[in-house]
Amino acid sequence: MNTNEFKAARIRKGYTQEKLSKLLGVTKSSLSRKENGLTPFNCIEVSILKEILKLTPEEIDNIFFNEKVVFKTTKNNTG
């Protein structure tokens, strides 16, 4: 998770942690842990945040799915 981008989006939209946590249905400390990358947001929370913060698909990818996955191919030596 890109914690800096999430914090920036929250602040840009004018939400405090306290206000956003109430809208999300979690405690302020839970949101703080999630915002700092200590615990992950679940799919339902990401969907709710998308609506509250009016996040674009690109912003969602950048904030929540920013890790790159690399696949290494190997030769199949089955004959």
C-alpha cells in the first residue's frame, strides 16, 4: 500500500482520520494502523473509500495495489 498517497487523498478531500473512520465504520486507531500500512484494508473498505474519497481507478491501483508482480518463466523439460 502506498501510505503517502492514501494520506494525501484523505487530506485533499478534507477528511480527518476521525471523520473518515466513522464513515468507514472503524475506530480511529484502526484507521490509523491501516493508513500507516500496519494492517491492510479489506475489499469492502477499499470499495467504501473509493466512493467516499471519489478515487479514480488509477488512484485505487496506485494506493492499494502498487506492488509489482514479476513472473519468472522456466523451461519445461518434459521431453
